[in-house]
Amino acid sequence: VESALVSHPTVAEAAVVGATDPTTGQGIVAFVILRGNAVDGGEEAVQELRNHVAKEIGPIAKPRQIMVVPELPKTRSGKIMRRLLRDVAENRQIGDVTTLADSSVMDLISAGLKSGKSED
């Protein structure tokens, strides 16, 4: 799913996690960084990305939610911390962030989630 998202011309980077879903058990939640020349992450952009994933992989792989974020949480060595993204996707308390290269990233992502954007 990450590869399908990154293959879209407006996406610079993507991370995907599974989150508890009351209907299906697990739902796909994607966090994407748009390229500099891309428009904002409004509903049209999110719907376009969902449709792109459906076209590339199939409708079953469409993310339940896509959050456009300014940055992804990474360790100092550059690995994406999906555990923290899963905590955000499931509205849980954020876990240990001591290994994050920039801990302010989680505040930005949490603030974006509270604004309630990008969910069907």
C-alpha cells in the first residue's frame, strides 16, 4: 500500500499502519507527506489517493483514513516509527518517544488528527 501511495506523483513519502476497526477488525490508516508542488491535503486530494490505491492494488486495499502530515516520526537512523503512528491511529496515549529524531513531529501529527480531516 505504501508503494502504491508513493507511486502517485503528489506523494513524497508514505507510512501505513493497521488500526482497530469496529466493522472489519483492522483498517488501513495511511500517513503521507505531499511533494512541495502539491496542493493542500483537502478531501479531493485524499479521495484521489484512495482511488489511486484501489486502481494499483484493488478496492480491498483502500485506506480507511489518509492523513496528510508535514513529517513522519523517524529515529535518528531514519527509520519510520510505525508504532507511534499506530498509537495515533487508534487514539491511544503516545508511547516512548526518546528515540525520535524530532519529538515535535508527534505533536503536529496529533494536532492534525484532532482536526478530524481525511476520514470517510
